[in-house]
Amino acid sequence: MFTVFARLGSVLMFLPGFGESMFPMRHRLAFAVLMSIALAPAAPVGPQNLDEPVEILALLAKEVTIGLWIGLTARVLMSALQMVGYQVGMVSGLANAFAPNTGSFEGATLLASVLMMAGITLIFATDLHHVMIGALMLSYEVFPLGRIMPGDLAEQSIRAAARSFYIGIGLSAPFYVMGLVLNAGLGLANRMMPNLPVFFVAAPVLIGTGLFVLVVAAPHVLRAFLDGFAVWFGSGFSF
């Protein structure tokens, strides 16, 4: 039971949707305990003949490390939506529109918080959280009890960060094109009409166009994110 809680409890500290800072710590701890009790009979964890305290602490440390790696790597993948929100805010002139911490760190932009909240909502609306819980049980096949592979963990962490960056850049591409076209057009208009107050004209145009493109592209952005997120959990924590 304690070994199962060591891994699952560590995962739920950072797992998107379950480990959000908006939930009180006591509620998250109680949920981790209940989930560990519910999944312990199905987990391939038998009785451990460990007499020395050092052996017990070493086993728990390995399980906590694996759990933290799964939760933090999932959070890194989740940050792809946050990156898209920042890029949209920069292109559309809303980079200074800050919002409360909602699934991201302090100082998040409004658009980043909206996309993060939408992503967390869709995790539960599409039953992706069932895939996540199933992947936690699959983790005992990928990482057997008491065995840890630091080299593989580091390599997969780098791949997850690269994948998150790739998804974020790819999903931000429409907004880069929009910003390039609008800024080039406003620059040409300023050259043809030097008296045109281009900064006063550009701000509402960029904000309005950016929000319009976001409304059109948001379903595709969220679908692409959910597909990549589900692939990582369904493939045994690898790309």
C-alpha cells in the first residue's frame, strides 16, 4: 500500500487536472490516498521482504522519483498550451493582460490561462483522465517496482520538452502569419500615409484580428494538444 501511494501520490502532485494548485492540498492528499487504496489490489505489487530501514527508504525514494518524473513530464507537455497563449498574446498585443494563476505559473497572460483551463476541462470532458489512470497502472510494466533507469528518464524528459516546444510552435504558426501580414500592411500604409497614426490604428486591428483567429483556430489547437497528450500516456511514456 505504501509503495503504491509513494508512486501515485507523487504523480498526482503535478498531474494535469489532478494536481492543480487551485485545489486545496488536503483535498489532493485525500484523493491520492483514496486512489491508492482503490488501485492497490490491481497494481502488480506483492509483499516486500525488507527488514532494514535503509532498504525501505531506498525503495520509497525510487517510487517517489518515478512518480515525480511522470507528473512533471506530463506538466511539461501541458505547457505547450501555455506557450501558445503567450505567443498569441505577443502577436495580438495582449501580452500585458495578466490573469490569475490557473494551471500555470504566476504572471500568466489571460490567453494562456484560458487555453490552460480549456485543456484541463477537455481532459475530463473527453475521458482522457481514464487513459491517464490506466497509464499509471501501466507504469509498473514500464518501470517495475524498485527499478529506476536514470538515463532513460533523462532522455525521455528531453524528448518531452522538445515535443512540447514543437507542438507549441506548430500551433502558434497561424498567429505568426497573421502578425507578419498585418504588421507588413500597416508598415506599408504608414509609408504611403506618413500622417497616419499607425500605433493607434494597429492596436485595435491586432487585438481584434488576433481574437478572431484564436476563435477559429482554438478547436484545432486543443485537438492537436489532446492527441499528443494521449499518445504519450498511451505509448508507455515515450515518443
